[in-house]
Amino acid sequence: MQKLTNKEEEIMQILWKLKKAFVKEVMAEITEDQPHYNTLSTIIRNLEEKGYVSYNAFGNTHQYYPLVSIEEYRKKFMSRAIDNYFNSSYKNMVSFFAKEEEITAEELREILAMIEQKK
């Protein structure tokens, strides 16, 4: 699975939300830094080449839909982030968020409970 650019990821978020969409429908969802229609169409075609989306043809227009689920992408993205930024250690990742006070003791207890339930 190839890495996505920030803009490609933004477009995938929209396609995951809409499930199926024409380029104009994707365009309508972009609220900031809206690209030109042709630029957006090129980004979506790049996503197709990377294997993230496919389409149904309706004459000259295409309705795009995701081939990769958000769950699949999240798993790959998180694995890559943990490998690159936390020395492949989930413990390092959790301790980072604890130190930055992005995660509370109560949330950590909930995570421990989830881990214990899986055993």
C-alpha cells in the first residue's frame, strides 16, 4: 500500500464518508483550499493508480468509491507511524501521549481493561 499525500488522504476521508461520489460531489465537501476541478480529478485518478479507489462509469463521468477501507488504511498508517516515530514500540507511543497529557489515567485504565479482556 503506497503512502498517500496529505491532499490524497483528505480526498480519501471524503470518499470514505460518502462511500460513492462523483468529482463534483467530492469538490462540494472540500471547505478550505478548494482545488480546481481538473486538479481534483487528477488527484482522484492518482488514488486509482495507487489502488485506493475504483469507479463506475456513467457515460463520460465516473463515480468513484474506495477499494481500501478506512480501517485497513488506519492500521497501515499507525504501523508506519509507530515504526518511524516510536522505534516500533507501542509502549513508547503510549508513554509519549501520557507525557504530553493527551491521554488521562482513566483512559489508560480503559485501555488496560480492553487488553485484559482480549486475554
